[in-house]
Amino acid sequence: MNLLLHTILRKSMKLRGFIVSDDLGHLYPASAKQIGDWVRAGKVKVQEEMIEGLERAPAAFVELLRGDAFGKLVVKLPV
């Protein structure tokens, strides 16, 4: 058993996740519209890196975990 889980069980701790939509889900439609407006107006820049081919996905994932990638990382698959 991993050490963290063992510690949680031994100390009878409660573990609770935080899901944004549980408390703030009602704000999503208005915030999505506002952010979309900002992107269209150029106030927010979307950074996206496109990787082509499934064979390059593992290396791209490693880069993502190392922090070498910034923004959205997309793997484009052939049709």
C-alpha cells in the first residue's frame, strides 16, 4: 500500500476532492462567453502546439510532464 494512503487510513483522515463544477458550475455559461469574447478580441492569447501522428504522442506527453510544453498540446491523427 502506498505511504500516503496508509497514513490516511492509519490516522482516520477524510479525503475530499475539489470539483469546481460542484460549487461554481452555475457560473460556467457566463464565464465561457466572457472568455470567448476576450479570445476573439485578442485580449487573451491561446497557445497551442500541434503534434502530428500517434507515434509522436508518448514523447509529447513526456515533454508535457517535464514542463517543456506550454498551453494546449494537441495530437493530430490521420483520417
